[in-house]
Amino acid sequence: MPPQPPCAVTFDLWLTLMFEESTGRGELRVCEGVKALSDAGITVEPQTLTDAIRAVGRKTSADHDRGFDRPFKERMEQILAAAAPTTRSSLNPAQFEAFSRAIDEPFLVHSPSIYPQAQRVLQTITDMGVHTALISNVGSTSPNVYKRFLEREGIGQYLEVLTFSNEIASAKPGSKMFTNTLERLGVAPENALHVGDNLHADIGGAKDVGMSAVWISGYDNREPRVQPDFTISGLAELPAVVDSWLDGQPLYRSFR
């Protein structure tokens, strides 16, 4: 009897496993960033740094739409260049690292909120014998801080692979985000199901590489380029969908 093929469910992060409720992160980033530069002997006005962070955020979003991203360090260099164009060469490595932490670590102080049902849903799906992973486009927060946050919030333990756009310099809907994750899991695209809220990045990107897709409705009103295989209104509905999807996997059904 042939072995059961491995199956996986991959998750988007924002508006799928967590949502934004906190306020103050942007202000803290500016306050700490200005201080880090001041400690390095560089004066930057708070509004100037605010504008720089927002400008780089817009660039990042535009890059994501094209399936592209830059490593976290390069994003920090972009913010510096926008806020104080002549300062990068005057910062030594320790000073640049201090500035990067100042922008990065406020995420751990003013954090998003994990959906209350996320841990239970992840546990249920893991108990089905399915691999789980995260595939997330991110902005001015490092992969390391995201990993610390997910562990702190109690859901990191359920995600075998974490793929962040600013870690592999690619973004959804680009295929690399999905194929890189599946290769690390050892799962073929036809045996994988992606869950997300964004019709372009999540549903379109997953379907392009041959995965099945679950759309969490309510956040994206665009006309979909491709149709999701399943539509739900919230995470609580996902375990039943995954169970139904697994029953539709011919080889998997044979060995359940």
C-alpha cells in the first residue's frame, strides 16, 4: 500500500490569524527612531521621520502588488535615506542596528491582536495530521520580531514553516512565497490549501501555483481574478472546510 501523501494548510497572517486593534505603534517608532539618531549625533524632526516611514510603507505596498519585496535591512536603509539622505554613511553598524531596532521593536509593545479562535483552529487542523505554515507579506517589521510575537501569543508552535516577504525578497501573489513554503514542508501544491483574506495576493497567488484556496470574505470587495475553492466568513468555519477538502483528496481519503 503506498504511503499517504502529505497535505498542508497554509495561512495568511493579517486579517486571517490576527487583526489590528492597537494604536501607538507608529508614534513609538518615530519617538524611538528620533532618539536612536540623536544618540548617533544626527538630528531629524519627528514629522520628517514620520513622512519617511509612510513613504517607504507606500513603496512596500506597491512592491507587494508586483510580487516583490526587499529584505528588512534594505527597508530600514530606505527610511533613513528618505528621512536624512546624507546620514547613512555616517552611521556605524551598531548605530544602524540601534535605529533598526527602534523602528522594529515597537511592534512588540503595541501589537496586533490574534483572533480568539486562532489557536483552537490551528490545534484542530494540526490534529487532523495536516502540516501547517504561515505565508505573509510584511512591512517595516523584521522576521525575527514576528517570530517572537507569534511565539509569545501562543500560535507559533502550530506553524511548522514561517515565510515572510522581507526574508526571501518576494511577496504574494508571486509564486516564490508559496513554492518556497511547500518545498520546505515537502508538500505538492495539489495537496495544499491556502487560507487568506486578499483575493489578489492570497487567492490569486495560491491558485496560480496549483494550490486550493479558502477566501475569508469581508475585507476585499474586488472582483476576483480567479475564484476561491471555498469561502468562509471567519476562522471558526475553517476546520469543517479543511475536513471537507481532505475528503476530496483521493489518496488521502483512502488512508483516513
